[in-house]
Amino acid sequence: MSSRTSGGRIAAVVVAVTASVFVAGCGGGGSGDAASGQTLKVSLTDAGCTPAKLTATSGTVTFDVSNSGTGKVTEFEVKSADGIILGERENVVEGISGSFTLDLKPGRYTLSCPNGDTDDNGVLVVTGKAATAQVNAAAPLLQKATAGYRAYVVAQTAKLVAGTEQFVAALKAGDLQGAKDRFGPTRLDYEAIEPVAESFGNLDPEIDARVNDVEDPAVWTGFHRIEQILWVKGTTDGTAALADKLLTDVKTLERRAKTLTFQPAQLANGAVELLNEVAGSKITGEEDRYSHTDLSDFQGNLDGARVAFELLRPALVKRDEGTLARTIAARFATVQKGLDRYKRATPLGFATYDELTPADRRAFAQQIDALAEPLATVAAKVTG
């Protein structure tokens, strides 16, 4: 879960965008060439996004995001005309930069830097004609990858609904231990597809906000509000209305997820952001601060990232990137091996996070970073 107070983070999702690979020349405000696509540079300031207006030509666009020294704004998003987050880079603090790649059709897009003077700070105008798919041997494999990811999301949201129904049933029955036992496993299903929820504006905060993510704790809802009651107060009392809302929101996610289509680059971007979320914030233990069920979340993030990568892997190999694919696969295995050290025969399936030493946490963060580095190159490989 991002630290922002409204809206969602990364989107592995885009509506009404083809799954084909586009290549385009330079657009205004960017750099690049016809072979490599365009690069647009964005700086984060206290006010928000700078520049406030960008232009590009339809096709492959990479956004390079840097921080000009602000501690107020650390996140950049590109939204479609209907408010869906198409791509995002978060945790961009001073001295840290980041990037993501999208395939964009002609039209107007919103540039958003949450916590600036206004969330939606600027506009991107994409000109030119709608691109046609470049003929290449990997195109069918990329189409198969995006279709496969959509099927995964549909199946995973159905699993999430079923788990949430069991969690809610325990809450309403006053079964404190049963509710605690269901909390982590249910959230694992959510964490695997969190980028999808985060593309729908306020839906992710309604489901997954922490207390410091909301301006008014009195209206705080979702998993972590219930977590606080279960572990801090040691009761299920006061959770009934929260449980009803959580189940409603999760079912909304399931329904809306069925309407989505995906870009190859966004599968890759989403996989990286799932890992960055672990290494950038969850590694501190702040996510599940009452229950200490963080390792279950880590497994969900890793599962979701690995599914996206494995779906793209055949296209990488087809494009003579077999060495890169093998490197990434090996590092996924290393991270999983490290996580497996903490598996336990409990309902959660893992040790609680407070059992890990600072050295354990550092080692895990290093493994995640080593995986995220080559994985971050995949979006450009599948779109360039």
C-alpha cells in the first residue's frame, strides 16, 4: 500500500489499449529516436509535476522521474481520460530517480503528482495517428501474455472474494482467533494483484489504507482498520460494519477487474512496483504493524510479480533476451528461497515479522533489490 492519502499507485492496467508493441519517433518535451521510442523527463516539486504540460507522438513513451528536493511529493502517475492510472513511479525521493514505459494512443492524459498543490497537476498531449502493431515474431507471444494476465486477475479476484467472505464470517461470528487466522492468507490474495486495485482511484485506500494514509481516522476502513481492532483491542466487537464495507469493496474490485485489458509493458511495470513496494516500505514492518503478518504480504507481492514475468518470458526469449530472462528467473528463485526460510506450519504459513532480526531484513531487502534491477529493464525490452 502506498503512503499517499488518495487514489492508487501503480497500474498494471489500461483500458481500451491494444496489447501490441508500438514504436514512434520523438515528441515534444522528450528525447529519443524512432528505434527507441521517446523519453519524457518529469521533476517532482512541492507544487507537483514539472513541467505541467508535455507532448509526445503516439507510440512507446518512457517517463524518467526525478525529485528536485521536495519531501512533500514523491510519486508520479499518468492517468487516462476516465481517471484510470496507466502507469506510476512512487518513492522518488531526493537522490533517487525512476522510470516506466507505456504505449500511448493519441489523446489527452492527466499527469498526477499526489500531495502537490493539486493531485492532478498537468496534462500530456499525445498527437499523431493511432499506431498499428509492428510486425515481429514476438507480437503473438505478447498478446498471449496480456490475455494470460487478465485470466490470472479474474481468477485471483474471485479467490480474494471467497477468502474475504470467510474472514467476514469469522468477524460476524465473534470468532477472534478465526478472524486472525484468515487475515494474512486473505491479504496474500489481495497483495498479488494490488496494482489492479490501485488503478481504480480510491478503491485501494478504501480496502488497504493504513492509519497514516488517511486524513481523518474516523473514516478509516479496510483490512488494516480491522487488523487494529483484532490485535490491539483483542475483540471482534465493532467490526461488523467495517466487514460489510470490505466485502462490498472487494466485490467491486472483482467486478471492475473483469472489464480490463492490459499492455505488455504494464505487466512488467507492475511486477517491478510490487517488488519496490516490499523493498521501499514494507521491509520496515509498517504495513501489518499490529499483526506482524508482513511475510504473507511479501509472498503475495512476489507471486504477482513472478506471474507477470513468466507470462512475458517467452517474448523475451524470442527477442534474443534469453540471458536476461534466465537471470531474472534465477533471482526470483533466490528471493523465494530466502522467504521459504521463514515458512511455518501455522494458519499464516510464515513466522511473524517481529521474529526477523535487522540483519534478516537487510538480507531480504538486498535480494529484492537484486531481482528488481534486471526486472526493471523488461518493459523497454518488450516495447522497444
